[in-house]
Amino acid sequence: MTTKHVEDWFLKRGLPFNKAVSDGLLEQGVKNVELLKLVPDDVFLSWFADSAPVEQRLARVVFAKLKKEEFDEFKTATNLNLVDDSPKPSPPKKSKKTNSSNNKAEK
């Protein structure tokens, strides 16, 4: 499962985030943008094989720019403050405790 951050990375750069990209990321095990740097060029570009030629060129340029940055193993999910987008259960409601002495009728 990829994170919303990876999807946002594609969209912010004008790249489509479609089924081919999503499936490719899952197949490669990419869970954050830093791991994307480890994907082979031909694999990354294959995700855009059905895209318009200008999108293919854009993908080539964007990926080349990303790969110029040195891979930093410390920029992984545990170090990027990635937000878990999964829904959280609601906290249990506090039960109201009644004071039994208040409920007793005075004699």
C-alpha cells in the first residue's frame, strides 16, 4: 500500500496517478518517495507507457531530477512523520457514574 504522500508527489509534479502507477508502486514495494529513488528508470517509465507523449517526457524529466538526489535511508516512513490515513476508532464514551447515596430517599 502506498501512502497519500507518494500519490501527492506524483500529482504535484503533473504526473498521473493511475492504476498502472499504483500497481507499479505496489509491485516495487515503494511506500514513500525516498524509496522511489531505488526504482529502475525503465520500470518507472513503463508506468507511463499508455500516457500521452508529453506526459512520458515529463515523467522522464521529473524522475531524472529525483534521482539526482542521493538516496537517504533515514528518509523513510519512520523518519518522515508520515500520517497514517487509516480511520481510527472513536474513543469509548465515558460512562456516567451515579452516586448511590444521591439516589436514596432520605428517611
